[in-house]
Amino acid sequence: MALGAHLIDKDGVAHEMAGLLGLVTSYEKRKFHLGYRQANLHAPALGFEAGARLRGHEFHYSSILEQPDAPLADVFDADGNPVAETGSKRDMVSGTFFHLIAEAQG
């Protein structure tokens, strides 16, 4: 969120962030995101090459309002359903709500 363009607080007020990504997130309309994830990287990240399959966890209350940059990964929940929180990549900057546990085996 800090790497994004704006963060909307619970009162609906926009706060300018670093602007390194186009991401706009909001706490005004909170949505609970919790669960295990598999991320299939589109680009190198977290010390892994593009194409790596990673296992991890997601936990946050914010909603994504805008995510104009290229997705960092295809992300799936524990049941294999795609999730919208793909992370973002712009030039040398990437950001994600994904918390890495380990590289997927097999």
C-alpha cells in the first residue's frame, strides 16, 4: 500500500503514498482477506525467477480500488480459485499482499 499511489482512510480521505505503483487501496469499505495462497510469478520477485510457484498467506482488511500495473503473479486460494490480489509490477518495483512461506514442491 505504501508503494501505491493513494490510500483511502476509513473516512474516505485519500492520502498520497510513494507513487511507485499505481495501486489505490481503501479502508473505507473494508473487506477481510485471509487464507493460504499459491502464486505463479509472472516476473522475478522475492528472490525467485519468473514462473516460480510459491506458497504463502494473505491477511489484510483493505480493498483494492485501482491496480493499473502489470500483475506480479497469478494467485489462487487453497481451493484453486483465482483471487484478485495479484500483486503489481512496474519497472523495478513490485508489491503484493502475499506473505511467502515456501516454494511449492512437485
